[in-house]
Amino acid sequence: MSDEQDLGTLPRLWVASITMGLLTMAICLWGTGLPSRVDWLFILLSVALGGAVFGGVFFIGANLAGVKFESRVSDETKIRGSNVEHITHINAYDDAKLDMWLDRYVFARNLFGGLIIPLLIFAGLFFFAV
């Protein structure tokens, strides 16, 4: 993974994913009529959808670009009583630049994974309630 050309797309992908997340959030807020009224549920759902789009665009885009960070990341789930802990282990590189992009990749991956399931549940509840 020391080849620099593999990381060339990540800065543009990072900016594109932030832009797409903010654009999604803005469209959701505008679509719910935020300027005329404040409804906290729709604001929270808009922020969650924007975060999921940001994480998904960067995570899926990095995998499609051929960046091989997934081999450096492992997950562990521990159940302690009524608590479920999700622990992500990262095998760091010796290069600070690679470690920065690996940390961003793991952040986007966990954000996408943590938000997509609740959003799909909310969408299902919405469609069955209507």
C-alpha cells in the first residue's frame, strides 16, 4: 500500500463525500419545510441521512477506487450483560499520511454502518404507517 497513486483519489473523494453529505442534508431540510417551521425529528433524520450518505460515498468510493484498507481493519463484538460493544481494531502503517487516511476510512465505514440500519428501519416504519 505504499504506492502513492492508490491514494491520489482519496482527497477528491473525501471532499466529494462531504459535499454529497451536506447537500443531502440540505435537500432533506428544505424538503421538510425547515424555513417555515422547526420539527426536531425531521432535523435529526436529515442530519442522519446526510451522515449516512457522507460515510457511504467515502467508504464505497474508496473500495471502488481500489484502496485496500479493509485488510488492516478488524471488528469485534462483545456482549456484557445488556451492553453490546462494537470494537474496531486498526493495524496502523508506519506512514503518518497512510494512517490519517486509514483513520478517515474507518470513521466513514463505521458512520455508514451505524446509520444505515436505523434509517432503513425508519423508512420501513414510514412506508408501513402510511
